Amino acid sequence: MARGNGGIGKSIFLLFLIIILALGGLLWFDYLGVINAKKVFSPVYKLFGLTPQTSESASNRKPLTADLDDDRLAKRLEALEIRKQELDKREADISKVEGENEAIAKELEERKKSQDEREKTFNNQLKKYDDRDRNIETIVSYLNSMPPQTVVAELDNMDDQDVIDILRKADSMAAATKSSSMSSVWLMFMKADRAATIQRKMANKPESLD
């Protein structure tokens, strides 16, 4: 009989223990916010001064994965900003080099134009000299066939430089054909002062392109 009473006592004790553990588990899960039993256990929370976790406060917490995503996004944005700055600097450097190249190209173009103008001027002067030289050669050929008095009359109407060029051409043409030049004869028939002036200029001034 005593053994039977002892078994009943153990059963009752175990039942109370299970109930206590169950209530403790429910209280713990409610405190963590896993289940919602705050109305039931609110007197207990007030007694111990505890603030249970709510589903709202738990949902407001930012998860760790969100923090990792934000960090990755921030690093990507930073990398993009650095890349943008590098591209901007490279573009500025390229623009600077292009500006320098354009300045050099413009300077070279100006030099080429100046060189072309000088060549054109030289060619014109050379052509002018060639034309004048041919004209003087033609004049000397005509004068060589005229009497000296007639030649001198023609030379009197010319300026000193033209007369000098004609006399020099007469000498060079005579030297080319190994004949006597008529320049000395023409000087002999000139007036003494004009002949002296011509001879002095021929001695002091080299041959001219004009």
C-alpha cells in the first residue's frame, strides 16, 4: 500500500515538473519573440522588469546579409568612382596631347606655307632673270648686226644698268663663240663721260639679277 502511494507521489511530482518546464519553455520562447503569449506572461515580465522581444522589433532588425550587400555595393560604387576619376584624367591628358599636336601641326603648316612662298618668290625671280637674260641676248644679237654709231644711239636711251647688262652679255656671247666682243667698240663711240661712268660701275658692281 505504501509502495502504491509512493508511485502516485512520483507521478504527481513529474507532472508538476513537466508543467513547470512547459511553462518555462513557453515563457522563454515568448521572451525571444518566437511565439506570442505576452498577455499571459505580462505579469511575470513586470515582476522581473524584463522587456520581451516582439515580432515587430525582430523584423525591424537589419539582417547580416543586408549589411554584407551594402558593403559590397559601397565598395563597387567606390571602385566605379575611382575608375571614373582615372578615365577623366586620361581624357584630360589625351585632350592636352591633342592640343599640343594641333599646335605643332599648325606651326608646321605655317612653316610650309612660308617655305612655299619663298620658293615661289625665288622661282619668280629666277624666271624673271631668265626672261631678262633671254631678252638681253636677243638685243645683243640685233646690236651686233648694226653699225656702232646706231648701237650707241640706242644705248644712249637706256639706263646705266641695262647698258652694263648688254655689254656683259656681248662679252659672254663673244667668249662662247670665240669671237671678238663689240662692247669695247660701243664704249669707244659713246660720249667720254657716259663711257667712264659705265666702266666704273662695271668695275665696282658685280653682275646683278635685275
